[in-house]
Amino acid sequence: MEKDEIHLRRLPAAAPWGPHADSEFHGVDFPAEDLNEAPEETGMRVNKKYPCMPSEEKGIHIINIRAIEDIGYDQHESTLLNSLSKNPDADCKYGLYFRDGKRKVDYILVYQYKKSSAGRTLTRRVHHNDSNVRNTKQDQPLPGKGVQLEMRESEPHVDYHEDDKRFRREEYEGNLVEAGLELERDEDTKIHGIGFVKIHAPWNVLCREAEFLKLKMPTKKVYQINQTHGLLKKINSVIQKITEPIQPKVAEHKPQTVKRLSYPFSREKQHLFDLSDRDSFFDSKTRSTIVYEILKRTTCTKAKYSMGITSLLANGVYSAAYPLHDGDYEGENVEPNDRKLLCEEWASYGVFYKYQPIDLVRKYFGEKIGLYFAWLGVYTQMLIPASIVGIIVFLYGCATVDENIPSMEMCDQRNNITMCPLCDRTCSYWKMSSACATARASHLFDNPATVFFSVFMALWAATFMEHWKRKQMRLNYRWDLTGFEEEEDHPRAEYEAKVLKKSLRKEHKHKETDKEKLTWKDRFPAYLTNFVGILFMVGLTFAIVFGVIIYRISTAAALAISSTPSGRSSVRVTVTATAVIINLVVIIILDEVYGCIARWLTQIEVPKTDKNFEERLIFKAFLLKFVNAYTPIFYVAFFKGRFVGRPGDYVYIFHSFRMEECAPGGCLMELCIQLSIIMLGKQLIQNNLFEIGIPKMKKLIRYMKLKSRRSLDHEEHMKKKQRYEVDYNLEPFAGLTPEYMEMIIQFGFVTLFVASFPLAPLFALLNNIIEIRLDAKKFVTELRRPVAVRAKDIGIWYNILRGIGKLAVIINAFVISFTSDFIPRLVYLYMYSETGTMHGFVNHTLSSFNVSDFQAGTAPNDPMDLGYEVQICRYKDYREPPWSENKYDISKDFWAVLAARLAFVIVFQNLVMFMSDFVDWIIPDIPKDISQQIHKEKVLMVEVFMREEQGKLQMLETWKDKEKKKGENCNNHSPRLSRSRSGSLSSCHSYPLDV
């Protein structure tokens, strides 16, 4: 214990800051204005500037105690006495309530402070019988008209910055008390150097803010939800019985037949609401939201400019601000709470097969996070039919691979087709039959069923978007968000600071400064930096892809020198696999870099509100990450093998490296390898390992830092942590942008290039089953509880999804027509085939080249590598033969195939777009039953108010009739009064009225 004066009083230690009104203080002299008795009010106590002391505690004396050593206590005796007294932490449920055990902690502010070298701390919680005393930090007077306590020992010198932070905290906390909040400070924790300010919102503040925020609350009126009848009712009952084992065991998830009518809360209409249990009327999510709104708009003006909680956090005045979790989620003798229930029925890998308890998620985390998990659940469910169809398409390719005539011709060694070298000098001629395995594998993904699957996935994307809109409307109805409109948020602290600096500059120049705001001229340097920065990042991505291309070309040439035949035969697979792994590593690294750069670029723009900031950040991050993830895939799909040239006239890079060629079976197989490795690698490494490993590592580092700062005191070591101390050690919530971003990128992999990889929906489905539980576990156990935010939709992410869905139609059309051999096969089958079959297709797609036409120094060093002299070699292209008059010119077959490809793109794009729009049009955005329920609610609400109005009118009429009868009785039964003075007659009507 310290050698400080500690004032004990037999009051609950959690009494809010500010002096308690008391007229009988003894032992200390107080200013007269601090001893005014708090006004007594009838009915509900209204919290004025400071809460008043309960009436039953008036008249209790305050005892002035000197240093502990002065009355003969030592450390061990103090410990012994405390151990014999009742545990105060159990009374307040270890930090969930104030020290009085009655008022719930709605929010926590955390700050760092420096301590005296002579004493370990300047404050203590002192136990006295059954009451716990909250002590005042001696060097920090509490906000408001507090009792100024004298110190026997001088405070150690604190530097200017610490003083400044302390003064800001004092003013800010005083303003919070002015706003009606009740505060309690605790610096006697196991985390030394860290202080906690507990905030409680009393009933009158909750009512006031709920009315300001227009929160819809359930009324007393209960109505029946329309139920299905006939055949639909039977089908629904059968479905419910079948799905009963996969339903979560939570009350909120059970189907409801009745619903309470909701109405925006109003203090004037409190009689409409069920206020029988005021403690549970506003749940913990709503209470923390209300407190956070007060924290955002409460300012601290002692600084150079007005500061809200976000700015105070950014400047280090407070180190953290968060609402508390409901309690522990594991361990013995843990009281039942929503967090524990979520952990058991949602955030567990053992319940991966169950539906999510979305209503409970919304109740605990708020609508915005609830909508994210609802969207993720709908997306995962919709992947099930897409995965089934993709597996069928893949199995069709496997079943027909032995019947595919082009691949059989390529594998037939009797054809004896000699191909031109893949590189200059070091590469020799090679047999087409050596690429047999690649040709057979290409058929698994390049077959007629692929075209059907591309059309199916385009319609699937449109159906998914419509299904989500309908699901979103159902959630809006269930969560009482119908009619909710997001109001303009408070300006961000950075924006206000920028505006203030601009105002000060104009004041210095003696200009008017009314209603200053940032214009495009103020933001022009930031816009220019954004434009240049994004261009540079996109150029960097292209440069890295170009570097990987150089690696592929040089590695292929180096491996071709290998003397072993097996090494030469696996050149293409080896180069492709290693290049894709390099691309994957670069993509993962640049993803993290681009995320930080996008945030910095958004910060220098200084958006006005948090919503503007989030939307601009999402746009920049998505643009950079989209380019980063898909540029290597776009190269393989649309550019590789397009600008190669021909033997004797190849296109070179740096005059030494030839451009890459596609395999004889086409580039689709390589595109499939590229897509599968990048997609699976990002999901396994970036999405799962990073999400598990990085939070665990941060938590370990934070634990080690706190452990190094802890004292070796046995008493402190054995003391159980408070709830706010445990939550402080958790990872701060960083927003939903990273969670949405990884799913949007995955949605792109599933839809954009699905023609080349039909198994993409299956891998996405398997990943999402794990992702849902991983995210749930992270939110419940690893993160501090986020502030609940109301939202009626997923915001800008829906527009991004629609954009990707439209882009997917165009990209799949080009992949089918230009990357695969689907169109050349159709052209050959209907224009050039003599037998009406695909026999001769491979020979039709190959052109001839006379080896005597090689440029000097480009011919193979070993022309006899195959054992015979080669006169004519073949290469894949539509060109005239060497014996033609216009040798090596583009043939008419090329133009016929090109025309067919372009025609297919136009027809496919317009047909699928039309079908998608038709699906969008035919499926209504609002389910019919929900629109009927919304209309029913409006009618019922009108009836409630009409009945209330009629009741008032009847009461008024009754009152008038009573008054009229009283007047008649006064005239009939008091005739003498008629002869008296008129003043006495008027006394018959002088009754006080109270309606």
C-alpha cells in the first residue's frame, strides 16, 4: 500500500464520478458549493450534471486515513485482512459490472500512465466489510466539482506530453459525465501502467439516445405471422423434419409464428413498449452502440482543435476503446451467456454441417457483421449446385477422353509428325506424340460440356445475386430494419483537423471562415498522388509478370539442353509449375503491401465520413488486389502464344529470348494449372494459415510484453483478471474489409475463368465450410467485441459482385472462343471435314516449314537428334505452306476461324446477358410474404395509434360530461349560492383537473 492519504467511506465504490450530494460530511473541509443537496425528483431519477448519492447513504461519515504505516499495518497484515473479507470481484462479476455489482459496464476506455518510482501504483481498491471503495487518483482530479484531496507526498515529475494527455482525458471524461454517462476508474489491475475507465449508460440516457438514433424497439403489440397453407405447408414441414439435425440449438433460430410490432423508440410513447424488465429492454449490443455514439460526438477542446474518441485514440490519449464480451466461453462453472452459446453452436469445427445461428450473431455483434455471415452462408449454399455441376462436367471429360479423336491422333506414334524446335540452337526437333499426356489432360477441361458449364455459371451468378437480395429483405424484416436509412455520419477527426488548419490560415490572412470545407483544390495533391501511386502499383505488377515470363523462357531453354530424354519431355510442366509458384508467392506478398498502400492513399485524401473512407479504401484495395491476382492468369489466357511469330521469323525479347508458345493441345491446360495453384494457394496460405497464425503470433507477443511488465507480487499474480483486462489482451477488430475482400477475389476465381477449371466451385465450397467456422472462432475468441453497427445491406460489395458477374460473361466468352479449341473444332467439323468427323483435325491446325528457311544462327545445333534428317517441320498456326506462292502468309482458314470466334463472342455474350437479365426480372427482389407482412405492420401501427387517439377523445368527452354534471348539480342543490356573491358561486367550478 502507498504512503498516500486514502479516504474511505461506506459507500459503493462504483458510485459515478462527481460529488455525492450530502449535507453531513465530517473530517474534511469542503467548499460550500460542493455540499449542495441534490434535488429530489418524483418518479424516474434524471441524471443531471452529476448523479446524486442514493438517499439511504446520506449522513455516512467519511474517514480520513493517513499513511498505512501510521496506523501500524504492514503488507502482510493488509493481505490477511483482504483475504478474510468478501471477494469484491465476484460481486461485480469480474469486471462486467461496476463495483456496486448493479450497474453494467457498457464500454471501456483504456489509457497508459506513468507511475512513481517510489510506489508501484497511486491507486488501490480497498475492501471494507461488504463495500468496495473506488479510490481517486491523487494527481488526477476527477471531472466535475470533485472533492479535492490533499496529498502528503508530492507527485513525481511528469513530462509535458503525459500532462497534456491527462488534461485531455480529464476534460473529455468530464464532458461524458455532462452527457449523462456514469464513469468509474480502475488502475489497480494486473496490467501495470494501464488504466481502465468503465462507462455505464443509465436508463434516461439510453432512452434519450435511442430516440435520437430512431432505434426500432419491440412494442407490447403482438401479431400473428402469415403461415403457408395446403401443399406448401406440408412441404415446409417435411423440410423442417429433414433439416432438424443440422439446425443450431439456439432459441433465436427456431421458426416463429408471432412477432412483436416494432416502432422507433420515443420517450413520449413509452407506454407502447414493454418496459417490465428495463435491464433487458436494451441489450448489450444496443447499449454499447448508444455509448459509442456519445463518445463520437463528445469533444475535447483543450487541444488545438476539437477531438472525438477516434482522434483521442489516434493521438494516444487513450490506447483502446471497446465494449465488453458477455463473459467467458470456456472453463468450468461458466455462467450461460451468448458468447458461450455462439462458441458451442457456431464457432466450432464440429458443427460445420449445421446452419449458422444468424439471429444470435446479429444479436451479439450487430447487423453489419450479421449480414456478412448471412451473405457468406448464402454464397456457400449456392456453391453446392455449382460444385455438383462442375464435378459432372469434369467426370464427363474423364469418361470421354479415350473417345477424343484429336488427342488420339496426337498420341498415335504412327503419324510421325515432327515439330519445329521450341527454342533457337539448343532445342532440337521433337515428336508430337511426346505431348500425348498434355493433350489427354487438356480434354478434361476443354470439351463441349465446358461451354454448357460457362453458360450455367453465368446464370448461377445472376441467380445468386437475386437470391441474396431476397434473403437480405427477409433479414431486414426480421431485424426491424425496414424503413431504416443511414444518416450522414460524424466528420472524421482528420477531416475536422484539416478544415481547422484551413480556417486558421484564412483567419491569419483576415478572411471570412464561415462553414469551411475541403474542396477539390485542397485535395488535388492527394488525388494526383493517388493516380500516380495506383499507376505505379499496376505497372509494378505488370513488370513482375514480365519478369516471370523471362524466367519461363530462360528456364525452358536451359532445361532443353538436358541430355536425358525424360528431362526434355517434362520441360513444359516443370517450367509452368515453378513459374506459378513464383507468381503465388509474389501475389501473397504484394497483397499485403497493396493493402497498406491503399489505406495510406485513402488517408491522404481525407474523406469526410467513415463511410466515405471505407468505400474509397475498398475501391482502391480491390483494384490493386484484382490486378495483382488476375494479371498472370490473363496473360496465359489471352496473350501467351498470340505474338510468337513463325519459324524463321520469330518475335524476340531483348534480341535473344523468343516469346512463349502454347502447347500443341492449346493453352487451356496451362491456364487450368495456373488458376488452380493460385486459387488453392491463396486460400490455404493467405486466407487460412495467415488468419490463424498471425493473430496467434500477435497475441503471444502481446502476452510476452505484458508478462515482462508484471510485478512478481504473489497477491497480484494470484488475482483473477477482470473482464476488461482479458478483452484488452485480445486483438482489436480491424473491420470487415479483409473478410469481404478474400471472398470477392474467390468469387472472381469461381466465375471469371470457370470455363478452364470446372472444379473451382468445389474447392471454393470446401474452403468456405472451413472459412465460416474460422471467422466465427476468430470473432468469438480472438477479437475484442466490435461495436455493433446498423446496416440494411452489404454496401459497395454488392455492386462489385454484380460487376464481376457481368465481366465473367465476357471473359468466359473469350476463353472459350480464343483460348480453347472449341471454335476451331466446330469450323473444321462443319467446313473442312470430308467424313463429318474430327479425323484430320490435328493435321489441319498445323502448318509446314522448310528447315532451309531458318535464319542464320537459329537452326538446331543437333539436327540429327531424332535419328534422321528433317526437311519439313510442323508448327501450330494457319499459314501457307513453303511450296505456295505466298509462303508463310496467313491462310484463309485463319480468317474463317477468327470470324467464327468473334461471332461466338457476340452471340454468347448477348445471349447469356439476356438470360441473366431475364432471371433478374422474373425473380422479385422482395418476397411476396415479406411484402405482405410489412404492409400488415403498417396497418397494425395505424390501428394502434388510432385506438390511442380514440381513447384520448373518449377520456376528454367523459371529462366534459362530468364537468357538465357537476355544474348542474351545483346549480340545483345549492340555491342559496345563487343569491350569494358571484365569487362564491364560482367556487363550484374551481376543482383541479388532471388529464
